[in-house]
Amino acid sequence: MMLNKDNLYPLYIQVKRKIIEDIHNDTYTEGSRLPSEAELCEKYAVSRITIRRSLQDMVDSGYLVRKQGKGTFVKRGKIKRSLISAEGYTEYMKETGQKPERKIVEKMIKPCSPFIAKRLSIPPDSEVLELCRILYIKDVPLGYEVNSYPIMRFNGLEAYIDDRVSTHEVLQEKYGVTLKNAYKVLNVLLASEKTANYLNCNVSAPVYQLDKTAFNQYNTAVYHSLMYYDVNRVSFVIEDQNDE
């Protein structure tokens, strides 16, 4: 399989994308062993240095795992998230029997943009708590999110937020908020340097941007979120919600 040496992307990235494509079409299934470096060199007509860099990049990104003396294996498949459900990251992790892992990278109170004001139905320049976090699954970045909470509705919220807590649980326990539904818009963008760094992917790689506004039991906007996911790690599904 010949690669395009005139392509905008370096050969090692092209090889990485081909292997990821083969993982997603089940050429290489979860837990299976990849061909040897020599076989991959022959398959993609590239040097061993290029193959090693591609594989190391995939190991670092959480797609592959190396086992001493045994070879390189596919680590896991895509994570599936619902486009309909109002559940958050913590609920998803608990449902799948995993421990939530979060890292706050920014937390500040600031005037909101006109875009956020419109999404939250609050006056322009109202103060919001902006919370930026990296969410992990099995020590690999699952997503990067930028959340905005209106201070006029949740004064003092910043004092309750840290890496160990679920914001949904805080909102329910401290403010009596029950999240009932969400408005979501799914976009595909190219990763900025900042987003690529947080998601451990390549700059300008395609990423999902999930534009979400969550509403409470009274249909009042609770918070707005921009969530970014590597398209190679996450799939979004739409469930059939027909009443029985």
C-alpha cells in the first residue's frame, strides 16, 4: 500500500491514520496483535523509523499497547456517547463500571460572550464560571470541555468544584437542580494547538465539537458546554426513543 509522499501530512501520520482505519473496520480487532515492524514496513513501503514513530504515537495516544517479548496489540475500540441523553461524563463512567478521572486546567469567573449569553438566556456580559477540564478513560484523554455556569443562578459554585467531584452532583446537592434534557449541536473541526495538546492528538486532526446546553426540570438553561473529542476515539449514537 503506497502512501502519498506529497501529502500535507508526514508519512508517520499517514501510516497512523491507515492503522486506525484498519482498527475501525475490524482488520485489527480489539486485543489483536499487529503485524511485525518488518511486515508493516513492507505493507506501507516506508522505513522502520517511520513505522516505529507511528506505533509510538499510537501507544502514547492510547490506541495500542506494547507487551514485552510479545508484540504490539490493539488496546480498545471507540467509546460510544449518546446524542440524546442529558447524562454527563460521571454518569457515563459509572454506567460502564469505570472510575471518573478529571483534570481541571482552568477555572475562572469572567464576563460571558454574546454567544454564551444567548445559549443561557442571560444578559450580555453576565458573569459565568468558566470551567475547563480534561476527562479521561483508562488514563487516556477522552475529551476536553469548556463549561460555562451563570453566576446569577449559581453563586459560589466555584468553591465546590475540584477534580474529585461531579458538577451534576454538585448542582443537584447544593442548588436543587435536576437535569432533564439538553440541546446539542455536533460539529467537526480541526484541532487547535491547545485542543490537540489536551487530547493528545495531532494539530489540525479532525475533532468533534459538541455544543451543548443543559436544562433543568423547569426548562431553564443550567450550563453551556463546548466538548471536544478525537473522532478516532469516540462515536455518537442516536437511540430510538419511541414510546411503548
